[in-house]
Amino acid sequence: MESRTVIVTGICGHLGACLSQVLLDKGMNVRGLALEGEDVGFLDPRIPIVRGDVRDIDSMRPLFKGTVSPIVIHAAAVISIGKSGEKLVYGVNVGGTANVIELCREYGASKLVYIGSVDSLYSKGRNCTVDKVEGFFPEKLSSPYAKSKAMASNLVLESGLNHCIILPSGMIGPDDYKRGLMSTVFSLYINGKLKAGISGGFDFVDVRDVASAVAETAVLDKTSEAYILSNTFSNTTDLLNELLQIAGKKKIKHSLSVWFIKAVLPFAGLYFRLIKERNLLTAESTRLLGKNIRFSSDKARKELGYRNRPIVQTLSDFLSFARKQKWVMA
């Protein structure tokens, strides 16, 4: 793998930041794409950064110039749990992916690794397990984010490029310098700004385990493969109580039903505006928790040697990171 050039879009994101370090540790030359004005101070200074936007194909050309058969890892995306900002969601997630594919063709990329999401997988009903990828069907999905990730996955499938599609479940862990969705959730509970749990759950995975698997797929000989990267299904309240116990805080005593949350959704936005945080309770986030979908990583374990660290270690490492960032009170 030494001396291979790897291009990473979305390098300032939670996965992008972790992945770039894994690739450097493997001896690879890493180039990253960051938005104009985006903070890159937390990235390894050895990484050349190109300022650009995946929606503007010409702004990405300097990222590819001078490379020979680069490996491209497309991690840039807009993650949304609501139905606002659809133009941005589709513009980045679908239009941006189309632009990356075009540049991969133009500059002779040896492989495209696309970072999708388990949200793009259609599942029938509740309380079921998704153990393989049978295709992407945006017309069957409800949220703009899920639809956009399914549409982008189909673009990759139809591109004719040597590719892998990676489908992580909910990524959590340290080194989330942009304080994403779950980092915000954890911080609010530790700081006592949210006190009740929510019934239902989801599959959460350590971002570092995902980064290690993505680095493996980058040089995998197999092509046209899709891998689900998950850990274990966690009841939301149980997961939060594990975190609170590690932090030395009082555990959550009550969990609100999904149906109750749906009834108070109009007031949730007001509360989050009052505490000056993004609205974490939307129809989409509530729906996802209420479905209780499990995801299986058996294929990745067999073909990539994919492994997970214990979730309690992930939570502990997140807490240490959050304290260093001064997101939470000691």
C-alpha cells in the first residue's frame, strides 16, 4: 500500500478525520477535500488539503491533478434527520457523487470507495434484521437523506468503475471535531439538558472500526461489493445509561414512547432553540428509533476481517474526547 495516493472527500468529517490517520499509518499518500473556510487544524499536517465543493466539479480538479491511478474514498455528505434543506441534501449527496464519478473516469482512478449508509437500505416492517444488500430502492424510502444515499449508491453501481460501497450504521466515538448528531446527543445528556430516554434503539458502531475496514476495502481486489459495517443493536436508554454511568452521572429513570414523542414534536423544536442546539427530535429520527432494525456485518467479518471493539470502550473514549473539547462538564 506504500506510496499509493488516496483522495478523501469529506476529510473533516467524523469518519474522514479518523480514516485519514489510518491511511497515513499504512504508509499511503493522502489528499483531502475540505470546504472553503472549513477548519482543518485537527488534521495531520502531512495531508495536502484542496479547498473545494463536491457540487462544483472544477473545484475538485486540483485534488486529482498529478495522480496516477488514485484510490478515491468519497465520504463527503450532508447528514439530515429532517425534511428541510432538501436541495442541499440532494445537491451534495447525489450531484456531488456524480461529479466524483466523472473525475474518477477522467483521471483513471483505480478504485472508488463510496461511503453510503444503512439508512439507504429498504427494510420491511419493524424488528427485523438486514443481513445483505439486495439493491437500493430510493422510491421505497421516506426521508430525503435516505433517498439521496440510495440514489448515490445506484450511481456508483452503474458507473462501471472498480468500486466498493460501504454502509455504516450509526457512527459514534472520539475525534468528532465537528460535533455531529450523536456527539451532540451524548453531550446534552451528560450535561443534564436532556433527562428522559426514548424507547426503541439503533445499531451504533465505533467510527474507528469503520475507518479500519474502509482502509482494507481500498486495496481489496474484489470489485462491485457492498459491505454493511455495524456492531450490535442498542436500546437507546440503555446505551445512554452506560455513558452516564461512565461519566459518574445519574442514570435515566424514564423512557418516552415513540408515540408520545410524535405527539410533542411541534414543541421539541422550540426547546432546542431555547438551549441553542440543533433539533434532535424529528419525525425521521423518531421513526428510525421506533423501527428497531438490526444490521448484520457477517460479510465484512468474513471478507475484510472486520472487528468491533466493545461499545463501552467507545463510550469511554468519547467521554475523554468530549472533556478535552470542553463539551461536557467534568
